Amino acid sequence: MSAEPSPAAGAARLVGPDFFIVGHAKSGTTALYEMLRRHPQVHMPALKEPWFFATDARPRFQPSIADMPPETLAEYLSLFSGAGPGQRVGEATSCYLWSAVAAQRIAEVCPEAKIIAILREPASFLHSLHLQLVQDHIEWEKDLRKAISLEPERRRGRHVPARSHLPQMLLYSEYVRYTAQLRRYHAVFPAEQVLVLIYEDFARENEATVRRVLRFLDVQDSVPIEVVQANPTVRMRSLALDDMLHALTVGRGPVSGAIKASVKALTPRTLRHDALRVTLARVVRAAPRAPEERLMLELRRRFEPEVRELSEYLDRDLVSLWGYDGLE
């Protein structure tokens, strides 16, 4: 990406979002995004995850099948050009909560913006996140225990998948430093501009939670709400086959490019897409297995201090809600 001056430069003549869904991934952010953008008083761009303010999460190479993220402030703000008069404008980038710099950069451009964060019980969160990172070609280790054990080496730049465009996202323990992440936002935004949701509340009381968000955004909260299930967790059966299909899909390299061209020439577009979807569903991907209970217990023990600190910080008993009060 090209070098970018401070995002505050030029912001006075361009209008940024009124609110941000800052994360975490696998915690309902996509479902919330999809439900909010259906509201007549809300505008959110078709591109979820612009990643603009998380400069510490920039990829080392751009995946061929991904939308190109905006590089300049003007490009970023153009994402919201379709907003109508009086609409609340927002975006959703799940790594903004993880990022060490996003909060400050957002505040420089949009100091009046409202912030929405969603937190999930750490062990189940990391289980789902790991599956997502494998699916997204960021992680190659299919075993969560082994993937977490690689963290010290990966901090030194070792055992990083060659195919991973975001190796900095493989440090699993960094995701669940919830209190530190929230402090970054509270340091630059007033408390009344920050809404912290709990994933388990959202999953259990989906519609009520969305109406709470609508009130927080000062838009009508009595409109009908369509409950959306989005971004389901899946398990990758074969990384080798997934890599092959990925290469054929995007035409990476001369060989895969030639094969892709031949397939295009011989097969109608609809049939190609249907065949790829069936192959992914039946061969490459599968329903996730239940997490290993022993590992989940180990993770809960490891992150119990964070859960207790977060409970005190939010003045809510997450220790009991998340089952950390009966750990052996």
C-alpha cells in the first residue's frame, strides 16, 4: 500500500461514518452488520471489512479473490457516498478491536462516532476464530492446540504459513486482551459513545439486542427486524484440496491460469459456480466438530484473569455467565 498521511488531513471537507462495528470476528459482527444495513435510516457499504484504520493489520500481499481495501482517505470515504439524507452511516471491520492503532485513528477522523464492540467467551471464541483463519488461508495448522503452541515461534517470524497474507493475526492470545482493547477506545471516546455487547446475549436475545443498538444509534427501534444468520463456522477437511480449488478459482500462476481458462471455455459460468459450491460444501468443508473439552478447560484457566478483570471493568458478572466460576 502507498504511504498515507495522518487520516485527519482533509477530513474537514469529507464526512466519515457515524458509527463503527469494531469487532470481534466470530462474535456476531457480520449478522449485526447485515441486520443494521436493512434499516431504512442506516447506510452501510456493501464492502464489509474496509480495514482502513487498522494499519497494523495490513496484509503482506493481497489475496486475489478479495476486494481491494481503500488506500487513501478519499477512497475510504467514497464507500459511503450512497448514503441518503438523514441516514446514519456506519461500517464494520472486525479487526479494529484487535488493532493497537485503529481506535486513535478513528477518533482523529470521526471524533463524534459511536463504537460498537462485541465480546465472546474466550475459549469458544478462539475455537471459532481458528476455524475461520484456516478457512481464510491465514492459518495452516488445523489443530487448535498446536496452533496456539506456535505463538512464541510465530512472534519470532517462524512457522508462519507461506500462504498467509496476515501472519500478524496468528497470535491468538492477543485477541482476548479484552480490557486493554476497550481501554484504547475509552481513552479517545466518551463512555456514552461506546457500546459493549456480549455475544451470548446477542445469540440468546437477537432481536432485543439489535433494538438496543438502534436506540444507541438514535434511529427508530420499532421497525420490523429480520433475524439473520451469517458467517457460519465451518471445518476444512482438506487444506490441499482447498488450495487447489483456490488456485483454480483465482488463476494463480501459469498452470492454474491455463486450467482456469480451459474450464471457462468448456463450462457455462452458472455450472462452474454451482460445481464449485457443491465441491466446497461436500468435499472441502464440513460442519465443525465439537471442541476438545480438555483444551477448552485449559484455555478458560489461562484466560480466567482476563475474564475477571473484564467483569470488574464492565461491572458485570461475566465470570458466572461464561462459566469461569467453577473451574477446577
